[in-house]
Amino acid sequence: MRKLKMIAGAMVTAASLAAPQTAAAYPIDCAILLCLAGGFPPSAECGAAKAEMIRRITPWPVEPPLQLWNCPLSVPAELAAAIGMVDAGLGPDGLNDEVRGYRDGVEIYHIQSYYRRNGRDGETVVDNTVRGVYDQNGNFSWVRASYERGPDWLAGAVGGRTIPITECVSWGRDDCRRYEIVRYENRAGGGGGMFGNLRGVAIRTKDYEGNYTVEYVSY
């Protein structure tokens, strides 16, 4: 966290050097990063940062929750040397490992449509879920994912549940002699039924102490 504060000071300095003709406005994504790392402590600045992050994941469209390309974290070589950041290990995205860890620790799932139904022709499952990821250059994109096969925190975020999936591991002559749990899957709804509909965005972040914050926006 101490290094993060040093980087924050550097980025503010870099911003002021880059645009001395304008009044320095603290970039909202710098505030989101610092408040995220601190677990969004109660303050006007962190309240505004969290509100902006939630606004971004409120459809439509869903935006990247943390946009560090709008935050001057890529410190010029001369400034890095002046503040002792020569060995900071900056990657191709202009970030060091600590800041990159907070960014990559943001888990976001867009459940565009999920439902499970039983009908005359059997069971129908629709799971149009995507997950947001950042590549090594810091670019954000969506990749194919699944609500049912997603992490268990996802079920808790949407008010659903996680159920065990069993398969037969030992057959007798005519029936199964022993079942075992082979995995767990998420389902919508908290009751005992198998049905449910979901549309929304769930996000989980982690602070420097390892505590998680989960938010869900349904639509």
C-alpha cells in the first residue's frame, strides 16, 4: 500500500507536469484505484469513485470498471528516476506488479441472459454470460464465460445458490451403486426449484488486506 501511495503521488505529479495550464483535477480512475485498494473507505472521494464504478457497469453499455489508461500511472523515465522508481518493474501496460494486481483482481461478469426451463422437449438452458478481462497491455475485452460454471461468489452476488452435481462412479448390473460429487454449479433463485432468470452485471474487487467487495446491478 505504501508503494501504491508513492505511485499515486507520482501520477499526480506527472499529470501536473503534463498539463500545467489547467487546474489539476484528480482523475476519477486514480481515485477508483486507490479507493479500491483501501476497500472503499467512507469519504466523499471514495463515495464518488465507487458511484462512478457502479455507473460504468450499469447497462447499457457496460464499460470497463477501472480505466487506468485515463490515469497517469505511466511515469516518464526522467520522473521515475527522480523518485527512485527505476527498478519498479513497469510492464508494457506502464504499470508495476502491485497496481497490475489490483486491476487484474477486478472480477466482472455480464450475465446477458440466463435461464433454465423444463418443457415437452426436455430441459433448455440458456447461459449468455461473458467475463471482462485486461490483457498484458491493459486493454479490456469480453470473453465467453458461464454463470452456471462460474465462481461460487457469483451465485451469492445475484441471490442464487450453488448446488452439487453428481455422477455415477460405480455401476451395478442394472443401476448405479455409488454417486460422487464431480463439481458444483450455480443456479438462479434461492429456493429449491431448478428455474430462474437472470440479467445483470456482477463485480468483485479485493483490497490490500484481502477483503472482498461484491456488487450486483440487475436489469
